[in-house]
Amino acid sequence: MAFLFSKLVAFFLGTFSCFSLHQELQVPVVLAGAITGLAGSFWHYPKRFDPHPQAAVYAGAFAGMCSSQLIGGYVELAAVAALGAVLYTLSRPLFHGFGGRLGTISFIAVTLVLLAKGLL
């Protein structure tokens, strides 16, 4: 449970940081993602989680790059972050050595939230 919680916090930090930098401070989206990923690399964490908190922050930054026309606010962004953290945790034992896993997790999280939003 501590592993999932650490991923949830890390994914939230990455998602909200990137989205806020881009939307509130008008930082270009790629630069906002890079700043978020770099800041996340300095985060101290228990060694038993090695190196997953940094990866979750970076995956969250990918999710935070989505357009405000798609994700209309911070409540929807929180749903993306929660879903992304769960997907990250569930996919951890899968796809070792495959590139694009973090971006794919973020893409799926955003897509599922948009589908749910469209159905409701």
C-alpha cells in the first residue's frame, strides 16, 4: 500500500506541476515537462522504492502536458493523476525494457478520463 501511495503522490506532483507551469505561468509545455522531470529527479525517497518515484513524477509530467481544452480543471486533472498512479503501479512488473511506457500510461489515463467525461 505504501508503494501505491508513493506513486500517487509522485504522479500528482508531476501532473499538477507541469499543468500549472503551463497553464498558470505560461511556460511552454515541453519546458514545463522538462522542469518537472528535472525537479522530480532530486526528490529523496526510501531506497525500497528505487527508482519509481522519479519515474512516476516524469509520467505525471507527461499527463500534465495535456491541453486545458481537454482537461478543463484541477478536478479532472486529479482524476487523471489517480488513474495514472494506479496504472503505473499495476504495469510495474510488465514491459521492462520497453520504451514509451511512461508516456503510454499517461496517454491511457487521460484518454480514460476523457471517455468517462464524454459518457457522463
